[in-house]
Amino acid sequence: MTLKIGVIFDKPQVEVNNTIEAKCGDKQKYATKKEICKVLKKRYDVVEIAADDKIINNLIESKIDLAFPLCTGIIGESRQSQVPAILEMLGIPYIGSGILAHSLALSKSMAKQIFDYNDISTPAFQIFNNINDRLDCRLNFPLIVKPSCEGSGFGIHRDSVVYNEQDLMEKVKKLLKEYRPPVLVEEFIEGRELTVGIIGNEDEKIFLPIMEINFDDIPKEFGEFYTFEVKSNFGEKTKYLCPVPINRETEQAIKDNAERAFDALGCKDFARIDIRLRENKPYILEINSLPGLKPQYSDLPKMALKAGLSYDKLIFKIVETAIKRIKNEKEYIVVDSLTDQIS
């Protein structure tokens, strides 16, 4: 019996938020869904299901064995958890992290507090809930100002790095108005920008080759870090060094911190961890519990390719990893077709 997988995708974000960022996001999401479905159809029965107001009925009628949610969501501070919550309510096994992990990973401010509590190296930070909050005098400039609950570089621009309190408060005020509070302010680590990919669970995790994102060839006015403009418009001028040239001790420290962050948030199956490296010390910036999977564009497929995993092999590896986890967890009544697919 062939496994039936439901690929669940977001409705267009521009229907709710007609911005340049939303338009770019919709374009990337559509391309990713198209490529993943193309790969999965080589081995499985595939049905595409939109995350709209008909999703519950469509999920029930589809009779899928396994869901592959690609939804970052559109509305709400826990939007990335909405589809997993529906799937759990319906008892449908799914690929990727669960409700809590997605909620924590999407909320940079909550994730930072968890990292801090677990002594995971992360830049010093402060959470601003309103414009009347005053700067903690223990923080050192330069600081970077970010929306707490956004991804894909949304809300992060060249002027996000500030060097004095006046510019800081102006940026905080702007983000509080444009995005849902809180706003995250953290010390800007002037160093190398790295990202780490993890596939697997518990003691069977695979670390993809660590990748450095180098901005030397990008015009300085667009930023020397991963801004929205860099991610969207300067991919061809961004240098991706993979595997990153670092010593073994530093590499191990990066992997150890990445794994601790992955486990602290309760991530499952696959994730990507963003890091800044200063004087060979890694600082965890954030975790993407649903990293981009667009071939030749997203970081995870680029790292996988350097590990000898073609795009097809990467997608199949993620599916197989999830199936094995689901079987072991025994939280669902797993159909025989799922068991048969474990290799």
C-alpha cells in the first residue's frame, strides 16, 4: 500500500498583508510547495491541501496517512503552530516540530529566555513591550532591534543595528507599530554569520556541514548581516562557504550549542540554527523550526548538497526521519502504510 502524504501550504499572505515582504514570501512558499510535491510524487501518493477555512473538512476527506506541513501561518503570534494543532486534534501524524516547539521558535523573545535559562550561549538581550520601557544599562552598543515573532528577515533592515539610545528608541517605536509586540533588542555580535542544519531526533541527529554567509560583495548600504534585502535581492552576491573553514574545536562547540538549543525548544525531525561567531565563540541567535526548503535558494538544501544529499534525498530523509519518530512515539494510531515506509 502506497503511503498517502498531504502537503499543507499557506494561502497567499498578501490577502491579509499586502507588503513587499509578503509578496516575496508568497513567491518562495509557492515554489517550495511545488518542488516538494514533485519529489514526493516519485515515491508516494500526494495530495495538496490549503491551510484555509476548509482545512479541517479537506483533511478528513483526504484520508491521508501523513501530513507534511509547510505553513508558517499568516495571523497570530502562534501562527506556525496552528496547522500542527489541527493535525493533532484530528489524530493525523505529521512531519516536523510540534505545537510548542514552533511557538517557542517563532517567538524570538521566548526562545532567548529558554536559551538563557539553559546556559546556552546567546547575545545579551532585552524585551521591549511598549515605548515606555527603558534600556537596560548593562547592554552594550551596537544593538540590533528585531520583531519578536517574524521570520525570513521580516522587519530586519540595515537600520536595525543602532549605535545610540535615540536611534534605538526610534526603531523600537517603529517595530512596535508595524509588528505585534514585543520587540527584541540584543547586543549585535560583530563576527561571522553561520547556520547549522540538523536532521533527526534524540541520539540519531545528523549535522549538515556548517555554512557561513559572507556579505563582503554586497553594497554596504544594504547591510553586513542577513537583512530582508540581502535575503531577497542579493542572493547572487552573497557568498556561501560550506563547509565553513574553522578548526575542529570551534566546529564541535558550534554543534554542541546548536544541539542544546534544538533540544531545549523540543524541535523534531529537522531545523536550522542561526549563529554568530566571535573569537571562536558561538552565539545562538535563533532557531528556525520550519526552515526553508526551496532548492538552490534555501540554506538547508545548500548544506545538504555539501553532505552528499541531493534535493530528492533530503526530502526523503526528512520524511523517513519523521516516520521513524512517529512509530517510536506511539502517540498516534499509526497506520500500517507508515510502518512499511520506514527504511
